[in-house]
Amino acid sequence: MNVRHRGGWSVAALVAVVVAVALLGACAPSAPKGAKPGKAGGGGATSDMSVAAGKVYVAPGDLDEYYMFSSGGHSGQVYVYGLPSMRHISTIPVYSPYPATGYGFDDDSKAMLGYLTWGDVHHPSLSETGGDYDGRWLFVNDMNGRVARVDLRDFKTKQILGPVPNVSGNHGSAFVTPNTEYSMMASRFSIPLPKGTTTGTDKYATDYKGVLTAIKIDPKKVPGLVWLMPCGKSPHGVDVSPDGKWIIGSGKLQGVTTAFNFEKVQTAIRNKDYEGDEDGIPVLKYESIKDAEVPVGLGPLHTQFGPNGMAYTSLFVDSAIASWKLGTWELVDKVPMSYSIGHLAAAEGDTVNPDGKYLVGLNKLSHGRHLSVGPSQPESSQLVDISDEKMKLLSDTFTEPEPHYAQIIKADKIHTIEVYPKEDNHHPLAIWDVKDAGIARQGGKAVVKMIAVRTSFTPTEFTVNQGETVTVAVTNIEQTTDELHGFAILDYNINIVIDPGETKTVTFKAEKKGVFPFYCTNFCSALHQEMQGYMIVK
Amino acid sequence: MRAWIEHSTRFLESGVDIGPRALVLLAVLLLIPAYIFPLWNMTMFAPQYPDGLRLDIYSYKIGGGNHDLDVREVNVLNHYIGMHELTTESFAEFKWIPFVVGALGLLFLRAVFHGTMAGLVDVTVMYIYFALFSLWSFGFKLYSYGHDLDPKAAVTVDGFMPPLFGYKKIANFEVYSYPGLASYAMGAVFVVLLAAMFLAWRQYCRTATPARG
């Protein structure tokens, strides 16, 4: 061949290579599979979307079907949501002061909090009777070694127990036994015991211990003994099936979740079928107690249940929820979670009688699913319809930091009071008639008995001496629901709120001289801005 | 003239038969609801009170919906416009109405056992007087409470007449005022007394006529 033809072929080959590379480049995906084009909502709702919208819409004036009590994480609070609207209805302060309701500011709640001004709430646990939610109390844990009891009659924290000695990092808590005999505490951290012992971490394996505690709720004697069940690769979640047959243990670094047969566990215990021991605690033989390993997906964490043997496991690594069947161990469906799901909560999903219907994925990351609010983004809770075998994502909700776990209870199981009846107020400083209002001195202390009612405080002013210890006891004599009155004294950091029918006290030292206004902080009436008075410190 | 007086005297002194007497006895029984049920109801609706606030006026007390707490709420609201508080203690009516109803009951019984036309006429006339006076008194009370407003009240409104019967809109409230069960029983008393009178009069006409022949 002559040189000219060879040159032509070279150019053609070069062009062909360039074109081929360009074509290959054009085929390379620029977005992950399944990504939807465009960001904004527009473009008209599909019929799927209108069905989903209809399912979560609770019309003005109507009520939600379920209460969801979400743990508030290190906010130290509990959040109350309504399902299916997923609206945040209210916040129940537990371990942290909450100025909006004066929690942690009046004498009684301040005493309950002790020296701590925060808590880390991970798991709420509703009281149960016969393994079913009974709507009486909500127990929540605190990493500072405490358990709190919230009364569901008035959604107020009534008792905080702890810090319990030697429990370091109370995480696996406050789960209750089926008749609310006990609330459990399980330490996340191992430390040398008793607390206060200083031993170096080089002695970790021998000298550092974890603690499992049971808090008696109703005094009953139950013997306690502990066995260990092996669970692959960083066991994280343990859940019991509604019929009590299986214990589902998930290791968060593997691709399967294990179903342990409870009868086999009991047999193994009886026959001492062990494969060794850890620190004196016997370890049961894995093969003797397991029924199945269900290939749910990557990073299984927690399992909740539905009726008819349905099980739902959260998958942290896969960022999804897998549904499967107990007994047959077949996988049914998978729904993606945005993003990085931790716990999940099904309607009454950890009781003997799960409702099915709704499932909420409690996710850690929400990036991109909402209007951006800067470097720190809210958490995401996603509502899933589980009434059919095919799960459907209904809505995204964004929460305060940071729900770890939640409890979903049928709304009609909860019976609240609307007002604190006058007859039930036995506070020694309570008064109901303006004639009894005033200031009295007992033992070097000044006690002011005050009445708050629309729209005034009586007395409208009081005078104390500088340096005196003052207790102001405010009684809200209203008997109408939601007729709250606040009481704040400026420059003295006093901020309490009194519910209708309640009496609250606040004690302080009148260190600063002058005239200090006090006023009603919580909106109460047309003349709320006129509800005020003066504290005079001579 | 004299004949008429003679005529009417004979009429009034005539005995009354069992029928009218039984009716008057029934009237006595129909007085009993006045001691148990409300005489009047006033119900008020507003956007902020979708379930309404209800006042029940009995012969002996003032009560209301939500275990009588509605009375408290109405008083708190009325305080803004300077209206006097509605309490059982502040109304003398709650002392004399039960007394008068009891006295009427006794008079009815007297009419039953004494059985003269005069007795029948007496109780009917007394009853009508009592009913009219009560209605007037109630209306007047409503008027005075609605007009006797404290000039130092937080909110100044013109004096107003709360509805005695029926519907009226007062500020943001829709007020419905209607008789209660006890008042219907009292109304029935009136009808029964009239029936007794009518029956007795007819019987008198029938027996009296042959005497004239």
C-alpha cells in the first residue's frame, strides 16, 4: 500500500477511537439508578401520590388514629406525634428544663431533675398489661443512669429514678415486662465497679463490667439469671415475636438476621447445652437455639411486627426496611429509607397484638429531603403503609433531634384529663379565694400565696426585704381546659407555668434591690398583656 | 244584678265531681318536676366554644353543663363586660319559688278534698298569677343584669337584653333561650287546671238545668 492510504487509515482509526470513547462516556450514568429527574414538586401529582396524600390527610377538626411517642435523644425530651398525619402535637419535657412549660423552673420539677440539666433519651416503653399497651405510663431511659415515668393521664413526668449506682450509660432501657412488673436498665459502658474505682483500661477485659438492672415497678419477687446467646457480627437489636416463640437478634455488620427459638433456648438451658462461658455467664450453643437466618439485607438492626406473622427489620447499611414472614422465613418486600435508618416502630408493633397498618422508619440523616437549614439538619421519620404486603412510603416528616425509638399506641387507649380538678389539689399552699391571697412570714422566710385567673394576679404586688428567701405559690384557679397562666419575674430568672387547677411554687433569694415586674407569660385571654404586677425588694 | 250574684254564688258553692278532682290531683303531681328538672335553659355557642356553654336555671339553683363548670366560665366571660356574677346565693328567687310551688301544691290538694268550684277557681287564678309573675320576674332579672354593668369593666358594651325566649346574637355568642322540662310540666299544670274547670262547669250546667225547670 502507498503511504497516503496508511495515513488515511490511521486518521480514521484515531477518529473511531475518539468517537468510541465519547459514546462510552455518554452512556456512563451521571446519577444513581432510580434517581428522579428534577427536584421541585411540580409536574402534576400521579394517582399514587394522591392516594398517599389522602392516607395521611387528617382533615381540620378530625383526630389522628394513633399516638406516637418518640424518644428525643439528647434533647432529654419525648415528642408526641399523631399518626397518620405525622404532626408533632406536643413535647413532654423529661430530663431537660423546658422554659415553654416552666419545667425545671418550679421547685418540684427542679428537685426531680437534681443536678443534671440534660439527659439522653433513647427508648420509650409504654406500660403493658398482658403484653398489650394499657395507656397508663410511658417509661424512658437516660444515659445518665436514670429511668423516668411519664403519666399518660396528663402527659407529665411524675418520677425520675436514679442515677442508679454502677450503671454506666443506661442505653438498653426502659423496656418493661409484659405486666409492667419491671423496667430494664442495661449499661452500654463497662467500668470498674463499684463506681469510683480507678483502674486503667489495660485491665479492661478483667476489671471492667457492664450492668443489667431491673427496676421494680410493682413489687413482685422474680428470680433473675442471665445466659448469653451468640449473635453474629456486632449484635444490635433484639426483639421478641408477638407470640413469644422467637427472639430475633440482628448483628449489624452482617447480611442476615437470626431467629432464635425460645423453646429451644429453654431446652438448651435445661440441658446445659453450652459452648463455653464469658466471665462466668454461660453461652448457649448457637446451632441448638437458632431456627433460621433470614437474608434480610445489609446491616440489620431492629425488628418490629405486624399481624399474621409479618416481621419488619431495619437495615442500616442498605438504608431500607425489609419485610419477611415468621415461620416460613421468606422475604416479602423492601422499601428504601431516606436515610440510614436506625430503629423502626410499627403500630403496637412490640406487643402481643400488633395492629399492622402503619410503620415509621426513624432515620438518622435527612439531607436533601427538605428545605436546607444549614450544616445541621433535622432527623427524618418516614411513614410507611403496611396494610398490604407491598409496602408504600406515605410521607416524610422531620423532627427535632433526635428520635431513636418510638412507641405507637392506638389513640383510644389513652384517656387524658382536661383540667386538674379543684378537689384533687392537696397542695399545702393552694388557695381558691382572692381573700386568702397575700404575703406571710414564717421562720425568716416570706411566703406569697397568689391566685392567677383571667385576667389578673392577686396580690398584684408584694414587698420583700433584700436578702430574704421568698417562696411564691401560685394557684391557677381556672377549671377550663388549656387555661394556663405563666408567672415570670424579670431579672430574677423566674419562669413557671401553672396548669388550670394546679399550684406551683418557686423559691429564690431576693438578692437584688428594686422594683421587678412579674407577668403572665402563657397566653390566657383578651387581656393577657395586662396580666401583671410588681415585686418590690427593699 | 241580685239574680246574677245568686247565680254565681250557687255556682261557686257547688260541689265538684270526681273527674275534675282527679285532674287537680294530676296537677299536683305535675308540680313535682319543678323540684328536679331545670325551669329554663340558656345555651351559648361561639367559635371558641364549639361545644357550647349551657346554663340551667332550676327552681332552687343555677347549674350548667360540664358538671356546672359552664357557670364558672360564663361568669369569667361576663366579668370582662362588668356583669354581676351569676350565683345561686345571689338570687332570692331560688328561695321563694320552691316555697310557693309547695304552697300551691297544698292549695291544689285542698281543692281536691274540699271539692268546691270556688276552690277550683281559686287555684287556677292563683296559678295564672304565679306563672305570669314568674315570667315577668325572670324577664326583668335578665334585663337588669344586662343593663346594670360595672362602669369600671375592662370592656365597655351597651346594656343589652339577654333573650327570654328564642335566639339572639350577643357579640360573638349565639344564645338560645328555651323553657326546660320543669316549665313544660308547669305549662301542663295550667292545661290540666283549665280542663278541670271546663269539666266541672259542664257538669254543673247539666245538673243545674233540671233545677231551673
